[in-house]
Amino acid sequence: MKKTFAAASIATALLCTSLNSQAAWQDTLSEASGQTVYFNAWGGSDNINNYIMWAADRIKAEYNVTLKHVKLTDTADAVNRVLAEKAANKNDNGSVDLIWINGENFRSMKNNQLLHGPFSQGLPNFSQYVDENARQSLSQDFGTPVEGMESPWGMAQVVFMHDTETLESPPKSIANLLTYAKANPGRITYPEPPQFLGSTFLKQALYELTNNKEALSQPVDTVDFNKVTAPLWGYLDDLHSVAWRNGQRFPSGSEEMIRLLDDQEIDIAFSFDVSSATVQINEGNLPESVRTYVFDGGTIGNTHFLAIPYNSGVKAGAEVVANFFLSPEAQVEKQKPAVWGDLSVLSYDKLTAKDKAKFEALPKGIATLSIEELGKSLPEPHSSWVDALEKEWRSRYAK
Amino acid sequence: MPLTHTRWITAVLASLMIFPIFIGLIGTLLPAFQFLPPIGEYQFSLTPWVNLFSNQEFYSSLKLTLVTGIVAPLISLWFALSLVVWGHDKRFFRTIESLLSPILAVPHAAIAIGLLFLLSPSGWLVRLFSPWLTGFERPPNWITVQDPYGLSLVFALAIKEMPYLLFVILAALKGLKVKESLQVGQSLGYGRFTLWRKVLIPQIYPLIRLPIFIVVAFSLTVVDLALVIGPNTPSTLAVTLYRWFNNPDLSLRLMASAGAIFLMLVIALVLVGWETIHRVFSRITRAERGNGKRRGLTDGLLHLGAYLSIVTLASAFVALLVLPIWALAKRWRFPDALPSKWTWDNIERAKPLLFELTSNTLSIALLSTIIACAVSLVMLETKRISYQKSPSTSNNHVFDWLIYIPILLPQIGFLFGLHVLLIYLDLNGNFYTIVALHIMYVLPYVYLTLKGPYLAYNEDYLLEANRLKYHPWRHYLVVKLAMLRPALLTAFAMGFSVSVAQYLPTLIAGEGRYSTLTTEAVARAASGDRKQVGSMALLQALFPVLVFWLAQYIPSRWTKWRLTLICFFSKDKQCSE
């Protein structure tokens, strides 16, 4: 009896809050109608650009919000713009309304009070479909607490690509990677830190090599950095001597690695985008014999987000857009291999049977791993590690 | 120009130009001393400098910058002079001249990407000879491009700078009595190469001093080219600063600003050093030049330079040729010499945005170049009048130096400060602001291209016309400007291509809300996808190449067309004869 009563009162409370929030959301929707949202997002990939165009049409039709894609070469450009606006005291009607962001850029904007929020928990699709505890990266963006200051958009995990014609059974751990590089000089490399994939490689290697894994979850200044990271630098010294271009030059990122893999200069390329091999095969940038794999011990995963700068003049419109991107419709479309292949951030259990069926029905790309094959994703070290690793890397290898 | 008060107009124009630069500089200077309110820094201190000078990467980047930034202009100048000396009277030289425009018109990044593909171990050169000759089934692990010494960066810089220097040398030659000097000298028994060195090059140098300075400053500050083809462990100082400025850790900006100020000092020092060495050198060699010897050691050097410059030009062309091939490629894998699958898709994809991009690009470029031409004419008129009044004080006007400041400064440092100013004035994200910022970069090139011919113009034609009938404005247009048409059109083409290629200024003034062919091309190049870069670079280069071609094609035919038109409309008997 007591139990039922408690349940009933909780249900009523939930109903009330949800009614409240529904009313609030209605206000947001009517405020957003007619607004123009400038969405600042990396513009280097045609299929992503096209997906954003598709979303813009849908959002216009459904909510009368105009979405304009400002194509960036680097998310830092938009961060710089918001910073310049703050410097000039332009505290409303800023030029950036919504920004595709994660990791270091998020940490920097959050710590310098350049973001609007918290807002993500207030989005109807967030409360309905997202389970923040499903993955650590949903609440901890590269170790920085999200706290509702950005709304999840997609999932990523480090994957490796190899051409089965030249390399049949690829090395599946950091240690084996070195063994392979020694046997095949000049065919292994990794992106140049501080490019985020390069930094992620450092974290992955550190995680597998260090004998003090617990230290990684502590702030870096509370542990003996030199002692914890010594195996990493020893490993890299060995790797560089047999790496591509003798470790004197490193690729700028995943795109360059994929190009080098296609040119057969290197044997293994990395990506954070689990479907990139399939997409690149379709575009003629990789041979059809390329396949994706992950390390046996798991790889580092992360989530990418949408955030709203503190000085946007159309926050309601931006929230509507962020909410639309969290809808099952938008997430299914995004996960189609021919569209983008980016993993959904929605919790499968929370979906309706109809939406579940839609996700099930998605075709799988020829070189894309399933969720099961991707396996477990490794936890990120504490956010203070990234900066320390990058600085140390540059002082050792970029002088 | 029958304009009164040209001096005042020029002064107003110049201060209009200087103001934003000044503010931009302050915007960089303050953070360099730890003052940056948006990230909570209100205390002046020297910490950014201490950090900068204790950073290992700073020193190695600086060393690399100094080497590449000084060697590249030296080589470019050597090549350009050699080519002119060797070939200026040969018939095919005209062809080379007309081939310069595509290289001048194509954006740096595109040439660098083409060159990277040409020379890398998996590039076109190796592909052409593999596997039948080299035996390579896979690309070798060589270090060719992106070498740690920056040699490939120097080569890429030379490819881009040599044509520009060649272009200004040829323009400068028009004001000198080349043929006569050579005839006189040769009749005295001097070798042709020696004559050039002893007589003509010393006359050319003062005329092209500024372009050389621009080239030096460019080599020291270039970002896009160095990002693609330069080394990255470490990179050049400009690239390192660029990375610091864009680092998510906003406090790095303070050190980056200090670095930007330092880079400006480096530019100033290098230029002063360059000029000093030139003066000392020409004083030392004065005796040698007058010693009456008919041949000299440098003849061989000029010969060698000429051959090397042909190689350089040829590789530039091959690098450009690669781009259209990539634009049409679907699959092109090592060691295929040509794509194995072709497609129109890459170009199709650019289609939906094409109209907007093209109209933005053209309206910005046309407007800013026309204004820059008009401003240059006013400033040159001031200069001409001051010449006329006191020919002895023929030194450069202050404005002559001021307008070059934007292109002598590293863009990344001073544009942030400028952006803050624009937001203060609420001028950001505005079409006219983009045009204004473009003018800042276009004006120096237009002015420089126009200066020689304009000041060399024989004013007597205009005086005579006005004596016959006093129509000062009309005659200024139909006599003086009409006679200067080739120079005007070339200056226009130069300015136009500079405007089309602007990336950072367009982005900062337009806040990303006005896309041009260049902003789109650079955004897409972010992926490094050669097919996309190829197709976008083609589109981007199309208009500048067209305008350059028109600038060469129109002047020689203008009068004929005009007369044909006149005859067509009037029934004058004379026409039929």
C-alpha cells in the first residue's frame, strides 16, 4: 500500500514537472519560430554538410526556424569569434548561435563562461531518450563534467583501418603495433598532437603501457607525471625510429592518414568516426578491401555535442535545433551509412518499438563494425592529462 | 588628374587605412603584456614574454623561419633575374610571360597541394616511373616533401614568389632603356650577362625593392603554404603561432600575442638587415663594376639560375595540371600514372552553392578592386605633383610605406585586434566591411603595379590635349587613362586575384556569414581530400585567370574594336577604306 502510494505520488510529481516543462517548451517553440540560427560546424566533409542541409529543411518545415551552416575549418575559429565578441562587450546578438564542439574547446568555453546553459536536460528529446549513465562520455566530455552545458549529438570511438590485401591480420594492441612497425619500417604513424586524434593515441598508448592505471583518473599534478609516463616516452622513442618518415613528420589528422593508407604509404589509419572506412570506400578514397577493427583491450570513445554561446541572440531557436538533432528521426538519418554513419546517442531501451525497428533496419556498411564488435570503450583519463601529455610530446619531439 | 586638394584627399585616405591597423596592433600588443579581459586577465605583466622565451619550440621554429624566410626570397630573386637576363629578348619569352598569370592567380594552398602530390614518395613523379623502372610496388619511405629542413617549403615559396618578382621586374624594365643600354655595352665588347649585372640590375633593384620586401615578409609569415608543405616538428614560427592562437587553452593566446609581436620585430630586422647588406654589398662591388672587365664570374651563376628557374616554372605547371585531373578522378591509386576511374561527381557536388559563392566572390572582388584602383590613382597623382614641384626630393612619400603595412604584418596577430574593433563599432558581419578589409590587402598590390607606368607617363600628351581644348576631366580619362590602359588592366587583374584569394579577412569581417569560393575551398580543403581541393581550386582560379587573360588580351585589340563599333554605327566613308 505504502509502495503504491509512493509510486503514485512520484508519478504525480513527474507528471506535474513534465506538464510544467511541456509548457516551458511550448514557450521556447513559439519564441523560436521565425528565428535564424547560425550553426558553426566543421565543413570539411560533404556527407556531413549534406546531412545538416537535410536537417535544415526539416527544421524549417516543422518549427519555422532557419538553420544556416557556417562551415569552419577549425572549431577554434568560432571559439575565437565568441572570445572577440566578449572582448568587445558584445554580450547579445553574437554571431555564433550553435556550435559543434567537444573536448578541449568545450572545456575552454565552459571555463571562460562563454556558454549558455545548463539547457540540455530541459530538451524534451533529451529527457525522453537519453540516458546519461549509459556511457561515461555523455556526462564527462574528455573528462570535463558536461553539466547540461552542451547537448549530445553523436558517439565516436577510435577505430583502426587496414587494407586486407596488404595486411591481413593487423596488430591489435599498442605493444603489437611496435612489433609490427619494427618488422615493417616506415609503415606506421599517428597524427601529430595536439590534434585530438593524436592526443587520443597518446592516451590509448599510456593506458596500455603504464603500470599505474589508477593514477590516470587523478588530476595530473597530484601524481608523479614523469614516473607514470616514462614507459610511454620509451615506447614512442622506439616507434619513431621505425615510423613513417622516420618520425620526423606526422600526419595532420584522420583525413591525411586515410589518404596515406590509400596511397599505400602507411598500413594502418585511425579515425574517431566508426563509419569512415565505409564512407571513404563509397567516395572512391579507399579500396574496397579496407576493413575496420579495434584493439583487443578496447579503445577510447567519446561523444560530440552541440553548445550555445552565452551571447547568442536566438537561444530558443538554437535549443529547438539541438532538440531536433536528438530526435529519433534525426538520429536514425545520421546513422545511415550512406549519410554519415555516426552512432546514435539515444538509449536503445528508451526508444519506442517503432523507432527500435528503424534502428534495427539500418543497413550496415561493408567496413563498419557493429556495436558489439566495437566492444567496450576505455575510460578517458582526467581532463588535466591531455594538456600535460601534449606539452611533453611537443617539448620532446617538436623542437 | 584635375582634382584639387589631392594632398588632403590622400592624407584622409591614408589615415582611414592606418586607423584599423593601429587598433589591430594594439589588440595584439595588450595581450602580449597579459591584458585580455575576456579570459579574466587585467594585470599587465611580462609573463607572456617569459613563457615565450622559455619555450623550446619557439627557438627551433624561429630558426626554421629565418632560414626559409630568407633563403626563399633570395632564390626567387636570383631565379627571376636570371630568367629575365637570359631570355628577355628571346621570342618564346612572351609565352612565358603570359603563362605567369595562372600561377599568380592560383591560391597558395592549391599550388602547395599540387606540389605535395607531385613530389611526395607516393606522388606523380614516382608513379610515372613505377613499378616498371623503379620496381616500387609500394611507395618508398623517403623524405621528399615536408622535410625537416624546410627545403620543400623553400621550393614551394620560390614557385609562388618567382613569378611575382618576374612580373614586377618586367614592369620595371618598361621604364628603363634596356635595348639601348645593351646595344651600347655590347658594342663596347661587354658580355650580355655581365652588362646586365653591371648596368641594368643595379637600376632595376631600387624599382623592385618594395616587391622584394613584400616577398620577404610573406615568406616569414606564410601560414597556409607552410601548413601543407612545411615540416611540423617543429613548424615555422608563423604556423606555431597560428596553432597557439587556435589552441583551446585560451591562455596560450597571451604567449601567442607576444610571439606575433616578436615576429613583427623579426620582419623589421630582416628587412633592415637585407637593405644594409645590399648597400654594403653594392658599395664593395662598385669598384668591380667599374673595372672595365668584359666578363665576370656571375655570368655562370645567372646561366644556372635561368635553367633552374625553367625547372621551377615547369614544376609549377605540372603541379597545377594535377588539380584538374584530381577534380575528375574517382579512383587514383599508387602506382597508377592516371586515375583508374573517372567521374563528374566532384564538380557536381559544388553545384548547389555555386551561384551564391560566385556572386559573393565577384561582387566583393570587383568592388574592392575598383575602389583600390581609384584610390591608387588619387595617391599617385599626389605623388606626381610633389615630384613635379621638387624633383630633388624624389624619396618615397610616407603613404608609400604606410599602405604596405597590412601586407608586411603577420595576419593572424593583428586580425584578432581588428575583429574586436569591428564588433565595437558594430560593423561586423557586414558586406561593406568585407570589401573594406579586402581593399586593405588589394590596395598595396594595385598601387605598386600602377606606380611605375603612371609616374613614367609623359604628361605632355595631356597638356597638349588641354591646350587644344580645355576639358581636364575628359582628357584625363580619354587621353591619360586610355594610354595607361594596359597598366590599369594589369593592376586591376592583380588586385582582383588578391581579393579572390583572401581567406582570413573574409572570414573575420564576414563572420562566416558570407561565403566566397575561397572560404568554401579552404573549408573543404580542411579534409585534405585532393579531389575536393582540385575541383574547388579550379573554380577559385577560374575568375582570376580569366581576368588576367582579359587584361592581356583587351589592350592590344581595344582600338580596333572601338573603331569597328564606331564605323558600324556611323556611315563614315573613311571606314570602308
